Amino acid sequence: MRYYIKCKLNPQERQRLADSIRYGTLAQGKIFYEGMQTALKEGTIDDNDIVHFIEVCYCLEAGLSPMAMEIPVLNNYFNDIIEIKDARFRNQCTMECEFCDCTRNTKLSGKPLVDELEIKKEELTDIRKDDFSFVDIGRLKLNRNKQKEGIESLITIFNDHINNKIKPVFSGAAISGLFAIFYDGHDYFRVKNIADNKEARQILQVLGLKVNYSVDSAKAAAKNSLAKNDKRSNVV
């Protein structure tokens, strides 16, 4: 799930938060390390020192409360976690958060947090190139106008790839079907709602894309998560 989070900044931890974002030490060693770094880099702060950001979290799907693992880290920098809410309705969720741009139009209140913390953009560009290149794949800008659906679109992409026109990036399984991300030299775009069958998987394999899960397993994960208890559940 993607959550819209509001936290009250602890003024005594202001510099430490700035340094942890600047040097890439915030949440270091945690499974959500990269996501939290990127979320706060793109976050905002309003006139009441409330920080707004959106982060992908799988705690609910794992049987925990939303942001259960992240909250102890946030408590090191913020006085209060004011609100954690779904960034979109769950009945619109297909459980492909890694490469979903469902929150692309969400406007965060206030001004950029990095500006308030006086972090220069160049300080965030190449932080520790060896082990700490922060790229949150969930924040790739997908061109919706180029989005396609189904096996026929995948076959077309395959033919374009043969002619070196398209670069395969990633593939996965959602509850609505398999999906794949491609780059055409100008934009990233998605092919979604691909039937999970032998033909589709063979094409993805030839393209160098591996799907570790199935549509059935994505549906099972949804049904077995705490999300099933919510009236806006993504359970199918």
C-alpha cells in the first residue's frame, strides 16, 4: 500500500534529520531504507512544521499495522506521527506498488523539505556511489499516454525490442495480471493486464525479464492480509 503520512518535526532533531538525508544514513540497514530516503527527499513541510510524504509500505500485507516497522525510525526525528492514511482507495489497488504511479497527482502541502533543511540538490546526486545509489523504482515517471495492455501489446513490444527500439526494465505480477516496464529512449511506460500464461512468460523471459510470483499468488497475498478486514479492501 501507499500511505500519505504527516509527522510533526522535532526541532531539536532538525539538523540530525538534515544530515541523515544528506548523507544517506536515515533508516540505513532497514528493509525500507531506500523508500524512506526517497520519500523524505520528495516530502514537504508546512508552516506548522508538519512534514508530508508518501511511502510504500507492506506492513499491512504482512499482518502488521500500517508503517509498523517504519514508525520507530520516524520517532527518532519527529515529535508525533499525526496521520497515516491510504494514499488512494484500496479498491483501486492492484498490488504492484513497486512500479505503480497511482499517487503521481497527489499534491503535498507546504514547501520542499530539502529546501527547508537547506540541503542542496547536488548534495543528493551521487551519495556513496558504491552501495548507496538511491533509486526508488516506485517513483519512476511513467508516461500514461504510452501505457498498453494485454499480450498483443507485449508481442508488439517484443518486436520493437528486437529492433533495438525498446529496453526492458522490470516485470512482475499484480492481481490484475502480469505487468512489465519498458524504456523507449525517452520515457518509461508500462504494459499491464497481461494474462499469466506460458506464452506471456516465455516472451518476458526472452526479453530478459523474470517474474518471481504469479497472479494467483498476488491474489492469495491480498486475501491473507489484514487488508481483507477493511471495507475498501483490495481483496479480489
